Amino acid sequence: MTQAAKAMTSVSVALAGSGGAGVMTAGNMLLEAAAQAGYYGLMTRSSGPQIRGGEAAAMLRIATTPCDSVDDRYQVLAAVDWGNVARFAAELPLERSSLVVGDPAQGEPPEVFLKSGARYAPVTLKAIARKIPGGWPNMVALGLLGGLIGLPSAALRAALEKSMKKGGDALAASLAAVQAGVEEAAKLGARYPLAPAPARSSRWLITGNQAAGYGAIRGGVRFVAAYPITPATELLEWMAPALERVGGTLVQAEDELASINMILGASYGGVPSLTATSGPGLSLMIEALGLGVAAEIPIVVVDVMRTGPSTGIATKTEQADLNLAMYGLHGDAPHLVLAPNSVADCLLTTQWATHLAETLQVPAIVLSDQFFGQARAVAERPATIAFAGARQRAEPNAADYKRYVLTPSGVSPMAIPGTAGITYTADGLEHGERGTPSSSAADHLAQMEKRARKLDSIDYGEHWAQIEGEGELAVITWGSCTGAVREAFARAKGDGVSGRLLSLRLMSPAQPEKLRRALEGVKRALVVEQSFGGQFMRYLRGEYDLPCELTSFRKPGPLPVRPDEIHRKILEWSRA
Amino acid sequence: MNAPAPAASFKPQQFKSDVKPVWCPGCGDYTVLSSITKALAALEVRPENVAVVSGIGCSSRIPAYTTCYGFHGVHGRALAAATGLKVARPDLTVIAAGGDGDGYSIGGNHFLHACRRNVDLTYIVMDNRVYGMTKGQPSPTTEPDWDSKLSPHGTGLREFHPLVIALASGANFIARATSSDPNGTAELIAQAVRHPGFSFIEVLSPCVTFRPEQRSWKDMVHPAPVAPTDDPARAARRLMTDDGFNIGVLFAGHRKPYQPVKSATPRSVAELAAEFVL
């Protein structure tokens, strides 16, 4: 245990149990306590297929630096009871130095967890809780985990006080149960103490779904129509009251066909609009996205990707909607596709997407995923960025107004209903400059060129990609693989291997010139993605003229991409 | 957004654009267009404050034939687009319009939920019991034994009954009109627009090209023999038993229109972040 007792810069713990055991509550409190103590953290969650009452696991990583990825192994797995927790074995890799804590009254830990060589420490969580009037086993487990990783009692207390605002006996009982857990931890002969917390900075505790919702509102979105779907629902549930507070509206639609057409109608009316969905819903929205392109109506669609195809694994992550988002629309339909690269970046990316959609009068698809959407992170306070809806509106009674007039930039002033003297009909039919339907080859070409031109009419600046590091090797990645790649590179540095990290935020329109410059001097690149078929690799080959040799590292969901597998791949590949 | 309307009287012609319709000579939709422009003049609204929203089909071409703001979207989704527009812009007069295939087949789900939702808009369906734009296939309101190339022995399917469905789903105003009476239809449209909530008007509008026998509809229609009711049970009996040619307001209810909750004291966007700050 001496090795484990060394101060750690990152520690991962999981708390599992059957439904109603309160493991998510305790997990959220542990993350809050870690944040109060000055640490960074990331909490992901897993649950069985039951609607209610199934087993669940709260998985936390707490560290002295920002966590953009899960770690390779968990140091502690605690279970209030074992129920069907074995089903999470693949998501909860342990190692020899790990500790498995369980209540012997609830049975022995499943063999699959002990195979790793982890030590089992029985703790009578329920009996301990029972000695405290109003005490619960999950609170004992919370104290135990807090004690094992060395969180100050004051931080645990602060976390409890924050989430149990009513205080009183319930708070007192929980505090006592937590304290009992802390004392129990001291008896276990194992500790996973965190190194001292870094200097305080201004931080937020936020999920990717909340960040995307808030980014949209910052970007000017005031109308949302959507249909419930895992794992996007929380984004909508956060936005419903938030929009109400800023004078906006959310409508629950009858299906995704309605959602997308409602937001097209609202945006046509001049109100920046958004819907959020996952792969199955995006599939249903594709036809109307084309209408947004043809009629030049800005909208934002956030796709919180999950494991596909079809219903797939609704509660798990994957990066396999890229093809659909990029190439799913019929006809030639230039539009925007963006992807956040961290939980907190869901804010900037969605805000930027809203700004771009409004500026260019075009639909934008934001590809978030289940990992980002449902993960809660302690992150640096996101910068306040000025991106806001900036739609070019036509003036009342403009002389000889043409809605789709051919301009050098391709963007034409949009008449908003209610404005006198410039009425027009927005149309999915090909049209001439006035919007009047036209099947002429000349109009089709001119309008097609206009719609394509506008996407190239602005400079996307530095936000098109996240670029870090130097060297002749590069890893090109996107979305939720970014954190794991960054960490893999940090580890590879210790092995004498360094290189550049390129994570694309702007997927469409592709930025070949910018990528060429970013890859100057790079001889070989590894492409990392979470899709079985290598959609991102194909995208890179199709959209870019890459000056270097490419190698693909890919795997499908549902398990998250972990730093170790990329680290090993980088070493093997860089030395090949 | 616009200057106050001048006191000058409103004329139907103001609402008619110079775009030439794609419709066949004799199509009922011409008179529905004329009824809409007459209704808008009677309502004394300005064209820029009206939006006409449609999906796909012969009759769905109607927005561009008006001088109002128009939205010609994708097939079957007119009511969704109109709902989004009206909820986001409650100041506008919103009219959704289209045909029986667009509204009852591909758009059927939105029809149910638009009736339920009861947003304050007007839905005009020009029903000719056929898909005209694709040259003569049976629609949900087509008689089961009507032969066509696509369904050579007829569909064998019972006709969809849009008015009954509208009532059962919660529409707040239900009327039947006929393209053979442009003034009467204009009056019904004006009433529908004035009535709060979701108003539905089914207009019998013959397709003289693929259903020439529908020319005889003008001789079959007759004013509804009874006054409008606000009792859904009475309306249900009336609609279930009527001959399909009763013209007039058949139901006018008192349901409160959909009204999203808005904060009386909107807060700043920055304040929303308070819950995230550690």
C-alpha cells in the first residue's frame, strides 16, 4: 500500500448500487466537495436499462488539473449493495492496487471485480448508517470515499449544506453518517490521498448538456422545440425554465419532424431557434434541414450522439453520426457542422454555432455526445465571448427587395414578417432572387453558388480547431476523444515522444488551408475517433489534401476512449 | 415593426400577388385564394402582418400567390412550421393552408397535435380527395373504390373524417366551406381567424383534372341546417351523421388558446450562470 499512499494528482472512484440507493446523490456531493476543496473533477454515470430501480454507478475522477477524460482504472469501487452491478464491469476497470468496498451484509463482491487483484474491504455500511437516526448508507459511503482520497471534512460539509438547503435533522444525520464513513476509511489501511489542491481559480460545475443549452441562450436562441430523447433530454429540461426566465419559449413537439419544422417557422419569424436530439431524431430531421439550407433559414440542431445504428445503446456514447451530419442531406446542401471538444466547450461551440448560423442564414449541426452531455465537470469558468446572433435584416420598404439577391458574400438581407413593403415567400423549391420558384438551370446554379459561397465568406478565425504541441507527429481527432488524446500525449512525453494535437471544432465547411498550415512539418498523423467504420478518417481523406501519412485508431462505443489505449498506440505507432 | 395602417379601406386585390398560379383551369383553389384575400381585406390586417404557411401539393403553392409573408416548406409539415412561427411571433396572423394528402396523410400526426395544442392560428385544407401534383393517386379522403394507376382496385380503405378527428383532438373552431361559394368561404375564413385558438376549415375544392366528377359538388353542397354549437357532444353527433356537404360553422368552442408561460420579469442571460458558479 505504500505506493498507493503517495499523494496522487488524479484519483478515480466509483460508487455503485441498486436504484434508490442514492449513489448519484452521493456522487454529485462528492464532486461538489472536491470542487469546494479546490480540485477539478469529472463525473460520469451509468445505469441499467430499467426505467426506475435499476442499478447505477456514479464514476468520478478528481484531480489537481482539469479532467477532460476518464482515467484508465478506478482506485476505489464502493457499492452500497451489489445487485446487478457486475454489468458495469467493463466500465469500471480496476487494478491490483485498487480497493473494493462493499457491505458484507449485501453479499460478496462479484468475482469480475476481484479478478483484477484488487483488495476487498468489507464495511458494514448499512449497520453503521442504522446507528445514526436518519442516516443512510450512501452518506456513509460518501464519507468513506472522501476519507480515502483525503478530502477535508469542511469540503464534505459544505457540499452537504449546499444540496440540503433545508438543513435541520436530515442535514445533521447526513453529516453524522458522512463523518462515520470518514472514520471507517481511516481503519481500512489503504489511502489514495490527493496531492494538495492547486491555486484557486474561478470555476464552474456544469454538464455538457447544460453548457450547450447555456451557450445557445448566450448566442441568442429564444425559441426551442424538441421531442424527448436520451441523452439530449437534460439539455431540453435545463433550457425549458431557463428560456422562460429570459423571455423565450420551449415547445414540446409531437415528434422530431415537428421539432425541426417548428424551429424553422420560428426562425423565419426572426427568432433565433434551436432543437436538440440524438441520432434517431437527427435522422428524422434531415429533410427539413435541407429546407433550412434552400430557404436560408438559420437554425441550430444539437445532436447528443449515442451508440447507433437504430435505437442502438441509447445511454452510451459514440461518434458515429458524423456521416449523417455531414452528408445526410439530399441535394448539394452546404451547411455548418461543429463539434465541442470538452464538457465546458459545449458552451463555446454551441454559442459559436448559433452566431454562425444567424450570420450566414444557414442550419448548423452541433455534434455533442452522451459522454459530454451527461458528464458533470469542474471546469475553469468559460470565457465570455461576444458571439451572438447577428442576422442581417432587410429594411422596411427597401426598393426592389429581393430576398435571395446574389451578393458577393452570398448572404442577403432577410425580411422578417411584420416588416412592411418587403414580403416574400420562403421556399424549399429552387427559386430566383425574388424567391419565386424557378426550374431554370441558371437560377439553380446561381443560387447553389450563392449558398456555397456564403460559407466561405467569413474567416472562422482560430476557433476552427484546438491545436496544441509541436513535432513531426500529430494526432488528429475530434469531440470527446480530445481529452484522452491530450492526456496520452502528456504521458508519451515521459517516453520521449511528443507531437501535435489537432482537434477539429469546425467540421463543415472544411478548412483545408488552415489544416495544411497546422500540419506544416508533420510527417505522420494518427487519426483517433470513436466510430467502428472510421467516419472521421474518411471525412479527413475526403475533405482534405493531407500532406502526411495517416494511421487510423478507432473503436466504437459504448465504452469511453481511455488515455492508456491511445498512449500505447502512440508509442507503438511512433516507433514503427 | 411596421408603420400604423392607414385609414384607407382594405381591398382584396392588395393581398393578391402577380405570381401566376400553377393550377389547372377550373381548379377550386383559385376561388379559395380569392376567398382568403377577401377575408384578409375584411379583417383589415396588413399583408406584412400575415404569414401564410404551407407544405407541398397543388394547394400548398398558395403562399406565393398572396402578398403576405409566405412559407412554402416541406411536405406535411405546414402546421409544425405555423406553430413555431405563431408561438415565436404571437403578433402575426398565421394561416396554414394545404391539401388533403399534405394535411391528413403525411402530416396527419401534426394535425392531431395542432388541434390538441390549440395555438391561435387558422388551418385551411383544400380537400379534393386526390393527390393532384403527382397526377392522380388516392388520398386519405378518397372513396375506397376509386380506381387509379397506383391503386387499381381502389384502396379499399375507409375515408378519413377530418372534421370528426379535429373535434376529437380538440380543435376550437370547425367549419366546412366550398370553393363554389367564394364569398361564403371568405366569411368563414374571417370568422376562423377571429376565433381564438386553433381554427380548422375544410374547403371542398374540386380537382377538375383528376376528379372531374367533383364538378357536381357545387350542386350537392347546402348550408348546414343548424346553428353552430359549442357543445362537443352535439357537434360529434352532427359531424358523424352529416352528409359531407353541410357548409358552415359546425363547432365553435371556448378552449383557452395555447399560451406559453413567460416570466413577467425577464432576467439577464448572465444571471442564468449563477447555478454553475462554484
